[in-house]
Amino acid sequence: MQKYYYELFFQTDEEYIELFLDLVFSFGIEAIEEKNNGIYIRSEENLELIELALKDFHRKLCDNLKIQIYFNSNLEQKENKNWIEEYKKGIQALTIDNVHIHTTWQKAKQDKINIIIDPALAFGSGHHESTHACIEFIQKYTDNSKFCLDVGCGSGILSIIMAKLGAKVQACDTDELAIIASKENAKLNQVTFDDIWVGSINKSLHKYDIVVANIIADVLTILKKDLKDKTKEGGILILSGILNKYEDKIKDAFKDLTLLECKQKGEWISLAYKKDKK
């Protein structure tokens, strides 16, 4: 073990954190921890280039969206200890109704649907408020008769839960690394997807009983036509990843559907809609 390791801490606006994490995961970083309203990255390799890449990404994201996005980072060299074990100690298992989410180094619960997710594989382990609400909705509306689509699948956690509930599941994500992580997590959980692809919902030729999209409000607005079109008549559309300041904007964009439920957890809104039969 080397004498020192490097710790990079960064913060950004919460609605954009997944975009920054996608970049971090693309570098093959294996120790990432979310706490203190930010992200910690640890490595025995110098993280200076990753910090520069994050700053450059922040600048380009602000330029492309033509808005100001908060970003702050701090890189330190620290005396080495077994920080991987310390990191593992900080990850808590999570039970949401009948679903128990745990890592490979934690114990399963015999009376629950157990989902194994190692947080370093991809963002999305159920602890985030928007993912938590989606898992509640999925357990309520999904059964073994349903054909489901997970849009922006990330770690694959929502797809895996739907598959564990007996549904036929397809999934997509524009990030190839998310697709790789979803496939690895599906194998780890001993489930298979009917189909999974790099790209968005517009590549699908099907209509679904349940469509889940846990992505930021701006993308939900862009995809609103496809999300509605790919939901069967009588089907359920679950939208999440919505900061409460965008609640009215999203509700207006989907006002032609019937709002069944609205969950608020912290600053995050999640919505369940039904597409009425004509």
C-alpha cells in the first residue's frame, strides 16, 4: 500500500450531479462516495487530471445550456489507510417496502426481494430521493403481466426490480457505460432483460404497460412526446428526477394524462400518470 492517496471532493447543483458522475465513471474510478452535499473520489493515482476534466466539463455544460451552474472542487493528498474498507462502512443497506437493496458485502434479507447494487458501478443505488420514490411506485404498479421500459436506466436498479417482480423489461440509456453497468448488475441479480440498448426511447418499436423515466426535468420535457406515445392506453408513466421548482412545468407538459399520484421527498418530485383509453 502506498504511503499517500488522493481525495477529490466536488459539488454541483443537485439536478446535474448525474451528468458529472457519468464523466467520473467513464475514467474507471472505483471508490466514489456521496456525502456532505457532494462527491468524494479517492485513488492512489493523482486525480489532478480528473479535476481538470470536471472543470472543463462544467464550463462546456454552462456554455451549451447558457446558464450558470454551481461547481466547486478541492483536491488533497492524504496519508493512506484502508480507505476502501472505510468507504464500505459508510454504505448503508436500504429497505423500501418489500425491496431490500444491499451491496455484495452486505447480508440479504430472507423475507424481502433482494437487490444487489455496488454503488461504484454506476449512480443509482436507491438512496437518492427520486430513485426511492420510483421504487415505491414500481412495487405498486408492476406485476408479472406487465411489459415495462426503463428510460435512462443508469445502474439498472429500476429495471432489475421490475424484472424481479416478474415483468418483461426493456431498458435504454444514452451512456454506454450505464448499459454495461446495467448488464453486469442484472447478471449479479440473476435476471435478464428482454432488450437493452444505447440510445433513447425513440429507438423502441413497442408500447409498454409501464414506462419509467428517472431523469432531469429538462430531458423529460424534451422526451414528452415519445414518453406518451410509448405508453399503452391504460398504461402507467412514472416520471422522477424532478426538482420541486420544476413541478408546474412538468405537470403542464403532461396535463393530457391523468395524474394518479405525486410524491415529494426532500426537494424532489415524482409523478405517476395513467394514459386513459380513448
